[in-house]
Amino acid sequence: MTDRRPRARELGIRIGLLPTGRNNAITDVEGVRVGHTTLVHGHGPLRRGEGPVRTGVTVVVPPGDERDAVYAGTHTLNGNGEMTGLEWIRHSGMLTTPIGLTNTHSVGVVRDAIVAAGARNRPEQELYWALPVVAETWDGLLNDINGQHVRREHLFAALDAAAGGPVAEGNVGGGTGMVCHEFKGGIGTASRIIDPGAGGYVVGALVQANHGRRERLTVAGKPVGQLIPRTEVPSPYARLRPPPEAGSGSIIVILATDAPLLPHQCRALAERAGLGVARVGGAGERSSGDIFLCFATGNQLTNPEAETQVRHVRTVADRALSELFWAAVEATEEAIVNALVAAETMQGCNDVVAHALPADALTALADGA
């Protein structure tokens, strides 16, 4: 990869009404960490098991140690996708592991590696169990996805690299080989603060964006996709026969907040991620896997398996949720745009090219053209 491409706000694009956090990233929620392992090698014709390889793994790590949990909730806009561990979250309302993001055919190895990572720091005689959360989108357009190049050591490396602060975006980690609105897609993040004068709460979003049709792409309310026809910037799908269904692909949205939310409130926040997807032009097409998860760090559940009869928790009043909802919408919207803006043109299997969203078109948009 070359030097980092500018983010949307560095191009003069302002999305929404609320202020951002310091890094405009999910890591603005204190204690949340993100790590990537990126795998890029080979070129030319696809040879299963050899490449070209354009894939990786991303982790989102909640605060606390391996025995802690946070409240969480999930929502599925369209279910042509996978996110493991959701039945436990629906049942218990708790997220008890890091979250992994990768390609469709590497979910199993990443899930098992998260289990192994949790076990490696525990005594051998401990009765340890885990139901990890791992989500996917399909990168088989650019990547030798059936070669299953992601290994457990790549998950370990992403966990070891996980940190707060600025987050790498675009062609990194699980987003390495992804396509969004027929441009190069990938990982994007953003954050919002509500009521900053009173200390406020932070809502952060991280997306793995691999969805959408060109003509529906909307940036800051402007029909950017319609202004960049496929005759000017070719679609990576153009060479495929038969062509895939329009809008094919998926998007995973991870929301985090430091507000003290209960599981049903987390679920309601997760639902609003779909509105952020829609504001950029996503429609939850039949062939898309659009799955969202929200976790809240305002109640740190230390060792939830400990023997105790009563646990004292805090919660915001339901009437205070509307501002958090709007923060989730804006953060999701800008995270998708940041994924597009950060991504660089990539050539993958069989010389298929996913072109970057042209920065000059966005600069013109910011200038009012």
C-alpha cells in the first residue's frame, strides 16, 4: 500500500450534525481496541491454494480482560451472511469475546483461533468455554477465497496488534479484498459524541463494507455513484460471466458506546445501523448479508460467571435513546464513506480490478460542484 489516502473530512466532506470523537473512530469509546492482519501476495490467474491472495482478519476488542463481558445486542437487515455467537448474545445479552471480521470461507478458522487465544492464557485445568463472535463478507472477486489462506496465527497477530487511537482503513484486515458500491471497499470507522458539553456519550462504528450498487451510492446526500458512470470508472463485476446480481455483497457493522445500555437498548441501537447503510445507498438486497452488532461498555461485567446473586447495573432512560440512535446512524454512514475514501485501487484474481472511488470527484462534491 502507498501512503494513507485522506479521510472524508480531510477532503472537506462533512456528514451529519453531531461532533466526532478525537480519532473519529470506534476506538474513541474508551478501552476499545482494533487490530488487523493483512495478507496480499501473488498476481495473475487464480490458482486455488496459491493465490492471488487479497484477504485478512480484523479484530474489535472490548475493554476489560478475558473474563469480563459487556452488554450487547444484534440485528439482521438481510441474512445472506454469517456472524457466529449470536444465539448466546440473544439469550444472555452479553458479549464475552473479541469480535473477528474476515472473509466468508475463513470464519471457522478465525472462530477457533479466538477460542485458542482465550485458552492460551488460562490454566490447563480451568473449565473454559467460549462462543466467539466472527463475521464475514465475501472477497472472492479479488481473493483466492477457496484457498483459505487465513490461519490461526493471523488472528493471533491481529489480537497482539490491537490498539486504541487511530484505526487503519480501506484495504486492511478483513476488508482487504472487499468491494463497495462497485468501487474498492473495506474497513471504515467513525464516531459521534452526544451532549459533549455535559461530558456526553460516544458512539463509534466500524464497518467491513462489501455491498451496494454504483448508481445508488450517495455521499453527504449527493448522488456520487450516478456522477461516475461505469464507462468512466469500470465496475469490477464487468468481466464476470454471468454477472452477479446487482448489489451483491454484504456489510458488517460493529457499534460500540460508552453509554450504560441494557441488552434490549443495544439491540435497538444495532437496528439503527441499517439507516446509516441506507443513507449511503445500501438497500439490504436479497443477496447481501447485512448483520449488525452493538455493545455497550457503560456496565463492565467483571467475571460474569462468578458466584453472586445480585448484580447492580446502570442504564440510560429510554427517552434518552433517540440521540444515541442518531449518533449510530451518522457514525455508520461516515464509516462506510471512510472505507471507500481510504481504499486504494486493487488488482486481484484473473486481473480483475476494483478501482478506488476517485478523490477528485469527492473534492468537487465538497466544493459544491
